[in-house]
Amino acid sequence: MPGPKNLPETYRNVLRLRAVRDFDNRPLSDPDLHAILEAGRWTGSSKNRQSWSVIVVTDPDQKERLAETGDFTDPLRRAPMAIALIQEGAGYEFDIGRLAQNVMLAAKAIGVATCPVTFHRHEEAARVLGIPDGKVCRYGVALGYPAAEIRRSQMSGRKPLNEFVHWNSY
Amino acid sequence: MPGPKNLPETYRNVLRLRAVRDFDNRPLSDPDLHAILEAGRWTGSSKNRQSWSVIVVTDPDQKERLAETGDFTDPLRRAPMAIALIQEGAGYEFDIGRLAQNVMLAAKAIGVATCPVTFHRHEEAARVLGIPDGKVCRYGVALGYPAAEIRRSQMSGRKPLNEFVHWNSY
């Protein structure tokens, strides 16, 4: 695991957040779901525009229809629920990324596993979700309690720091 | 402050992350900067593409030139340094938002204040930063130790939960 051991819990959780693709069937408890939605709601956005909302998808048929709009959405099929992230009006996709990360880190903090998913055919996703014109849903988060056995992802490495960081100019 | 008091430190930090616009002049210590860059490096991205890198901007003239490429960049002028976030090749802006949120939360965890900034004239930002064609820098994070006195932002509220959340469809 990366990161010195004497750094705070928050720091260690930020470094150790990983997508989980295997979930228990149990639905989330109401308090856990509420806590996660609150973490999303309090995310910062450019000029505090909050040009976003979320759709909590618990209905299995609706979840399956949504899964069909993306290419690597099996985690969503295996999860008991999903949160679809809606970018509205003048909002930036950058802020939707910040929202997703807060949702996933807050979930991890309270023992809930998550996996981000992309809706590559976002116009289909909008139709499935009944999203009005001018709003877009390209991303979502599958979530649930982690399965007893979690398969390790094959995509867990990262490029080295000297390829990630430049100094003062590219 | 939002959020029940008995939730874990990580959860509370996710809910309480706020942009800070007033910084101490001291540069970041090397261990603190390294810890923050590591948190950025380990951020998850679509298909683990890691189509990104960062430019650490410590040179005051370079920082001023960069600040001139955005509209609300005074926090960057008041901060001792900045991290410019570069979206490369097939990367998504969504992932850059995830990267920014990890950088800001890791910083908060170790006592470093941050403020996200937008480079509205991103082609100028690319020229200032010497970024090659095909890569883009629309966002950065100003960072430093917080000033002894921090002015409260006028933009700290959030819309209520029932305007943020829909169920199963919009």
C-alpha cells in the first residue's frame, strides 16, 4: 500500500480508494445512503454553481436499462444500486468528477464499496433516466456493501511520480 | 457544520472541505508536497488510463502569468504555489475533477489549504506552461498553509437535499 503509515486516516483513505466490482446483495441502509448523498450535496463546484443533481437508481429494471448505455457497466449490474450524476446547464464535467470522488470517498469512509461507470451512449442514458434537454449524464457510481470475496482489479498500478509531475513548465 | 458527529474522520473531512483563499507565505515543506502529489498520482481514472500529469508551479513570475489566464485567480496570486492539472490524450475532464478532489482532500488531511482555479483562456495557459499540442490545462489548485485569518467565503451554502436527489428517473 502506498503512503507512510503515520499520516491521518483521511489521507490514507484518499490514497487507498479503489474501485470495487463485487457487491453483497443487501440494499444500503437508509442512514448510509443519506450520508453518501449528503457528501455529494456538499461538494464544492465552480462559483458554487451546483449545476448538478443525482438520480438514485434502485429499481432493478431501470438499473439494467442504464447499464446497457455503457460499455463496462457489469459492476452496476452486480451492485444493488447506483447514483447517476447529472451535469446541468452551465456546469463543468470537472465538477461532476469532484462530486463522484466525494461520493466514493464518503462511501469508503463508512464501509460502502463503489465503482465509477461511464455511460458512453449518454443520449440513451438520458432517455432511460427521463433527463430533460440541456442536462447530460455521462457518469455514475455503482454502490453497495462489498462482497465477502473481492476480485482484485488488474488495473491497480500507477505510473511513477517522475512521469506524473513536471516543474514550472511542461 | 453538516454531518453527524459520530461519523469517521474521513467522512467529516469530505463534507467539510472548503476552498481557502488566504494563505501564509511559507512554501510547502517537501514531505507535505510529496504527500499531496502522491495522492494525485494514485487517483483512479477511467480504465486506469492515467491520461494526465501535473505541473507544480513555484516560480512567482510563472504563477502570475498563469493567473492571468483565468478570471477568478486571485487565490492563486495569494498562494505560494499551484498545481496545474493537465488532461492528456484520451483522458476525460471527469477524471481531472477526481484528481483535483483527491489533491484537495489529501492536502486538507495534512493541514494544507487549497482553492481550485479555472483557466478560462486555456490556450494561453497552455502557452505559458509549455504544454504540447493535444494536451489541455483548464484547471489548477492553489495551495499553501492557511493564513492566520481566513475570510469566510460568501458562497458556502448548498441547495437542499430534495433539490439535489431524484429517485429512479429525473
